[in-house]
Amino acid sequence: MSLDVVLARLNPSQREVVDHVGHCVAVAVPGAGKTATIAAKAAVLLARPYVTVGAVTFSKDAAVELRDRILALTGPEAKKRLLAGTFHSLAYKQLASKTGKRPDIASDGERAAILIQLLQETGIDWKLEDAIAAIERLKTGLDAPALDTVEGQLFAAYQEALLRNGRVDFQDLMRYAVEGMQNGSIQPYKVDVLLVDEYQDVDSHQALWTALHARAGTAVSVVCDDDQSIYGFRSALGLRGIEAFSNEFNARQIVLDTNYRSHDEILSIADKVIRHNRERVVKDLVSHRGPGGSVAFSRHDDEYKEAVSAMEAMSAAVRAGGTAAILARTNRILDPVEAVCRSHGVKYHRAAGRSILDRPESALMGNLLELIEQSKSGGLDALLGYSGIGAADLQLLHRNFSSAKDAERIKKKDLVAAGLGEEAADKYLELTKKLAEWRSLFVRQFYALILDGVMEWMTTRARSDQAKRSITTTYDVLSRLNGLFSDRVAFLRQRNNEPADDAVVLTTFHSSKGLEWDHTALIRLEETVIPDDDSPEAEERRLFYVGLTRARRSMLLSTAKKHPTSRFIVESGMA
């Protein structure tokens, strides 16, 4: 498609963004065609000889897409005058240019090893994940933390360790690039115009990096939507950052308020909800598609009935030729949905988070059920280890009893005589007794009783809540299937969790940002779930708004009766 055709299709607000000279803040509602607008603006600028353009995004995929769209409108001859990348990739190039060599970025493993050593040396009684979170949070601030705090001391020691090892971490790229531009050792990119996408998500360093380019004479256009600012927990500045940029540079604000994605019925719900946030850029939400969509709300007795309802509706939509997704506030809420999809043979793609069925507890449950069905004495090691028997005792058992024809006939005195401790012997005998009981039930085809017993046995020995959820999800899948355990486990292991056009997508509200489907189902819309008590209500409302604006044609909203219906549903007028 030629540039002239693209420009002719822009609405007046989009065209104003393209034509504006100087600093600009383009506030784009969901589905407003912001990428097409940015690409058109860049193409118009690059059509002029000697003009250089920079385009900054948050993800590599977004940077590649934007670059390709721009070059498709300009032709390859403009490639040398186009600088496109993520904040961090552009900062990386600046640091490499300063030193003449590429910075060595510490891997996650190296960072973890450094912090583990520092925690041991300093005697700071923190978990590794807490230390990582503290370091990452401190690095979003412009000032170094005070050394008279535990966090400050750990931060300083961590930075010294990185320096000794000749490493920087990912967040250092922005910090050092900004520091270099401030002290004059690094120059801002010499581009005439800088386009910054998703500006509501910038942190303090990214905002300052952008401002330093504007102060150096570059005309900066930022594209943003304060209503989609959902990363406060990552120190994103949101509306505060947008207003700071606008005020410092007297930037022209242009609102792109036409949504090309969703029908009126969907947008009206989203608009009602988001207007309850008081601190926001006031904007209308206009549907280019007009009426013709549908929104429905329902309550269900429990989360599995809700999951079945959502799965049936979205799989039917996919079979009819559309795209569909089930959205939830957290990954954990998607576990029952995945169980239902798997047990019903519905093709799905878990786009956010690791499949709960890929966890070791799931595999172990399958192995145990096959062991019960096949009446074999081999393969007990993993189960004995799960029951709490240590490696040395497992080796002893393997040496002395691996050839036993019937492990169930081994007596405690035999185990103790072989050198096994009494506690380990009791655990061994307890498991073999359970196996005998379950095998007896299997002969009589009491499969449900076996599944109940196996789940209880594994759950009581689980070492984390996530492990318990994996066990429960696996049980839910297997109990909804029929036939021998070997057949059920084989079905469980089938790969129907792959990206595909005909797969129902399972993802979170956060991960759905920037995506769209013909049909969506938003589940578990309950108090304490959304809004989450640990997150500011205004940000939780923005997160819900993001979820509401993903559907093109239809949207299902639902709850289980575990908690009261979310206040956001009440605000929408659906309950």
C-alpha cells in the first residue's frame, strides 16, 4: 500500500499527529491505529531528503514491526536514516559507542550467583527473589539508595561485584546511558524527530533519556494512553510522566479517540468503567464500527463451572471461524480453565505463564497411576523421593531391594537390617501399602477412589502452593476422562497447548495488552481478585479496562460465587 493511500485513510486526528511539527503528545485510545499513525508520520518525514527519524518501543518484536511498516511505505533507501529499537537496545549502542566495545550483560544465572554470595557474606536474611526484586526496584530510581539502609548496602555491594566481573545488568544499560548523556561522555542520537511508543509505561530513566533528546533539539512525539498504564509495580510513571513531558516541552496534545476494533456495545461498557478514575486525560471513546456487538454477564456456582462455560463459548467461536481468548487477572486463575480445555480435548494456547500440566508433580502423578495399573515394582525411586526419603537411602534401597519380585512383601526389619533409618523405612512401607490398596481397587475398577487417594497422598506431601495447584489441576483433568489410567495419562501428555489460529488463547489481562480477538471471555471478576487488594484501585481499574477493550465482536463477563461480584462490574452496569 502506497503512502498516499495510507494518508488518505487517516482520520483528522491521526493526520494532525502526522503533520504536526515540534513536540507532540498523541493520546491514543485502544484500537486507535496508533502504529499506522506512527509509521505514516515517520514515512512522511523520511520522504524529505536528509531527515533522520528515531523510533523507540518497549519490545523487540514491536520495534521490528514498526521498522518494517515504515520501510514498506518509504522503500529501502530510507533505511540508513531510520533508527528503530527498544529503549535498552538503543542505550546498549550508546554505551558500545562510548567504550568501543559491547557491554557484557550479566545473565540471570550470574546475577543470582552474585546475590547468593552477597547474602551469605553480609548475613542479610533475605530470599534470593526478594533481593532481586529490591535491586530491580532501586535501579528504576534516578538517585542511588542511601548506604545506611540494608537495601543500599546490598545495592552497592552488588554493583561492585558486577564491576569486578566486568558485567552490567540489563537495567544498567539505561542508567549508564542517561548518566553519560548528563555528564557529556555520551551524545544523544542525532535524529531530527524521535517517536516514542507506549510512553505511559516509561520509568524515570526512560523518561529522562527521552527528555535529554528533546533538550538536545530533537522534536519528540510520544504516543500514549494513560488509561492503559498498568505497570505501576514496575515503576511506570503513567499520567505523571505524560504530564511532565507535556509541561516541560509545551507539547501539543492530540487525542486519537476513534476505536477501529470494537463495536459500540463493548466500548460503552469499557467507557463507563474507566470514567470512575478521576485522574486521567479526559477523552471520548468512539467506535468506528458502530453497533452490532454483544456483551453478557453470568455468575456460576464454582470456578470449574465457570471455566466450562467460558471454554464452551470460546471454542464454539473458534469453530465458527473467529479468534477467541479467555482472560483472567492472574495465571493461577487460568489453571482450572486449562484443565477443562485439556479434559474436553479443546485446542488451546496458554500464552501467559507456564502450563501447570508441565510441572513435575503432574508427571509424577501420571507415573504413579501407570505404576498402579501395570502392577510393576520398578519406577518407585521418584515417588519415594517425593515422599521424603533422601538420596542416600534411595541408593541403599536400590542396591538391596531393586530385584525384589514383590516390593510389598518387604518387612521393616529387612529395611532396618539393610541400614535404612526407621523414618525412611516407615515411609517406604507406607507407600508400598498404599500401592497394594490402589492396585486392589484397580482390579475392581474403582478408578475414582484411586484418583482421590492419589491426589490426597500427593497433596499432603507437596512442598509449595504451586505444587498443590499442579496436583489439583492434573486430578481435575484425569477425573473428567474415562478409561484406563494409561489412556488418560496418554491423553494428558498430548500436545494441544500450541499457538494456532484455531486455538483458544488463555492469557492474563496484563499479557493481553496490545492484542485483540473477535471474542473474549473475562473470568473471575470478583472482589479480592480484581481489584486485587495489594494494588491501587485506579491501576486495577485500568487493568480491567485493558481486558474489556480486547474484543472486536462479543465479550462474556463472569464470576464464580467464591467472592462478591467485582465493583468494576457494578460500575459497568452489567450487575
